[in-house]
Amino acid sequence: MQNAYEYVSSAKLPTRFGEFRIHGFVEASGQEHVALTYGAWSEDDTVSIRIHSECLTGDALFSTRCDCGFQLERALQNMVKQGSGVLLYLRQEGRGIGLLNKIRAYELQDAGMDTVEANEHLGFDADLRDYSICKTMLDTLNVKHVELMTNNPKKLKALKNMGIDVVARKPIDHGITDDNIRYITTKRDKLGHAFDPHLLKGD
Ligand SMILES: Nc1nc2c(ncn2[C@@H]2O[C@H](COP(=O)(O)OP(=O)(O)OP(=O)(O)O)[C@@H](O)[C@H]2O)c(=O)[nH]1
Ligand SMILES: [Zn+2]
């Protein structure tokens, strides 16, 4: 059977933080994803990784409604500081509902709903993401053992279920602001995310 996900090509990617490499992958559906790598490792090493879902508003447009942009920046900085690491950048905007539905959800949040209620009001589950492409990406990049930068228990579970050895979780609590404190506490209370309680002072 043909693999549903394929590696396409790699190139240098100099950034504000250091020189990474970018690797392109495509799903049978045509959906494109990228991985960024920094440094080198062998199959037995534990590699520090971040699985990051696309957030155009936070990652590219400087939004402080969520913590995405802050986390993305911190993850890349951590990799450079540690000398190696992998970012899997997955094109599943808005936890899988897409950009324009996320904006619809934001409008409902402006009227008082929380992030989960807004998704459900639009007829979506709170989180529609699928992490199965991560296996192809990590196999291609020769990564078998990982330390995962996340607060999201679903990502840890998904990696373990696909046979990746998750050696540790590294919390990524960067970017909590007055603009996103409600979003963060909803992630903790309704989606089970782990946050260091002393960081949630606005609670
Ligand atoms: N539907 C919806 N999606 C949102 C909202 N705010 C942010 N997002 C999306 O949530 C996703 C956040 O993904 P990640 O950065 O991978 O992080 P996470 O699942 O919060 O978990 P961490 O690994 O702990 O950061 C992105 O796809 C954002 O576009 C919102 O209010 N509604
Ligand atoms: Zn975001």
C-alpha cells in the first residue's frame, strides 16, 4: 500500500534564531506540512521536539489572543540553545477547523463564549487534530526517542500510540498575557492542559 504521507525535499533555512533546515511533506489529500531541524543526532539519541499546529494569527500576525506565537519562538530558541531539535509544523489551523472558522469562533468568543463553547456552537468538536503524519516525519528525520515541548496531554498520547518513545515532557508556558489568560485557563480546565499554577495569576 502506498504511504499516505510523503517526504518531498529539504533545504537550508536561516532564521532570526540560527540556521535550521526545512523539510517538506505532503499528504495524499494534498495538504502540505513542514519540519524544521537544528543540529544533528543519531537514532539512539533523545531529541527535543515541538509539535506545533498552524496559527496564522499568532505565528505570523503577532496576535496575543493565544500563546502560539510565543511558544513557537521559544521552541526554536530552546533548540538553538540546546544545540539540536525538531519542529513539526502541522497545517491544522484552528485546531483543525480552519482559519475562517477560527475567526467565526473568535467572534463568538468576543460575545462571551469560551474557546470550546465557540467550536461546539459552530458544530465542531473542541479539537479535531490528527497527529498521524508525525510518525512519517520523525521516521524520515531518524528520530525515535523524544523530549516533547508541550502542555497538551493529547500530543503525548498520540506520539506514544504511534510507537515513538516519549522520554519526557518539557513544559512550554511562555506567552501568558492579559489578552489570552481566559483562553489558557479554558485549555487547562476543559482540555486538560498542564500549566504551572503560579503562572495563571489572572485566574
Ligand atoms: N478553534 C480554535 N482554535 C484556536 C483558538 N485559539 C488558538 N487556536 C488554535 O489552536 C492551535 C494551538 O496549537 P498548538 O500551538 O499546537 O498548541 P496546543 O494544542 O495549545 O498545545 P501546546 O503544545 O501545549 O502548546 C492552533 O492551531 C491555533 O490556530 C481558538 O480560540 N479556537
Ligand atoms: Zn494561536
